[in-house]
Amino acid sequence: MVWTEEDKTFEELGVPAWLCQAAERLGMHHPSKVQVLCIPSALKGENLIGTARTGSGKTAAFGMPALIDMSKDPFGVHTLVGDI
């Protein structure tokens, strides 16, 4: 089977409704492959390193879990983003 973006939804990845709605408003109708691979692990609190092409959705793959975490406790340090 060939993977396509339509195989998953953000909701299936564990993204809450408020963020799914925001993603939809931004034109993100289905998660990209990097998002499908990273978001569930990030939501479990696992450390991640991800590489993918420019425009593949890496920022959202790491940013969405950070926003979800910040919505629970906006006063803690919990995310480090770097560029290699």
C-alpha cells in the first residue's frame, strides 16, 4: 500500500478539536507524513529528531504538540527547537 496524506486525520493523531479547527482554517486538511510520524510520539513525551523536505510540515509536526502541552500548563519550559 502506498501512503497518502488522506490516510490519517489530525484528530486520529490525538490533536484536540480546537487545534484541528485552527489547522483546517489554515488550509491543513490532512497531516503530512512527517506529522503522522512525529505528532503521536511527541504527545507521548518522547524525544524526537525529524528530517524532511522544506514545506513538508515539520514546523507543525513539532509545534502542534508544543501548543497542546502549553495549553495545559502555559508556565513551564517544555520545548526546545533547534536548527542543525
